[in-house]
Amino acid sequence: VPSVSSIPNVPSAPVPSAPSAPVPSAPSVPVPSGLKLLDPQRGGGKPKKHVDKSSPEYRLRRERNNVAVRKSRDKAKMRNMETQQKVVELTTDNDRLRRRVEHLTRELDTLRGIFRQLPDGSFKPLGS
């Protein structure tokens, strides 16, 4: 890459003169801070850098990126599989707990029915 001082001076293109008729300006619209307006002359966005796709540096960056992408996708698949496995385990556990609640509810209803059939005063609570 040549240094700036070794580049010969190139005459600049002539600057066009201002038009003689006044040009109407666009209405002034406040722009929120932190936002940039795109220059319609340039097409907006960042200018693209020229990349030499045959350079060893480019190939190395591409290979590293490909490895990183593969690793990221594999990691996402593993997370997905672990989540699905956890869903299966939790669903099974939830079903087991629901059956236990149903069983305990039936047992409680049975015991309540038995105590209702006892004559008043025949039940002595423990500790009295």
C-alpha cells in the first residue's frame, strides 16, 4: 500500500456553480437524538469494502466463521433437545402428581364420610 506522501497530486474536479434560481428546501423536521439521516445522494448505508476472496486472511476468517456457525448451531440443537427432554420429564412428573392429588382427595373424602357417621362426642382428638 503506497503511503499518502507517495501518491501524486491529482487535480480535483471543478465544483459546479450554484444554480441561479432559488431551490425550495424541504420542511424542517426535528430528528430525535441518536438517529442519523441517510444521504439520498449516496444511497444510504455503509459503503462496501472490497474484499479479496482469494487472500489467505479472508479464507482463514471464513473458515473460523464457518466453525463458529457450526458450533453455535450444534449448541442450539443441544439446548433444544435438552428442553424437549425436560418437557417430557416434567409432563410425566406432573401426571404422577395429579394422580397422587386425586388419590389423596378420594382418601380425604372417604375419611370425612367415616367421621360424619360417628355419633357426636364419640371422637376424642389426640392429646386431650
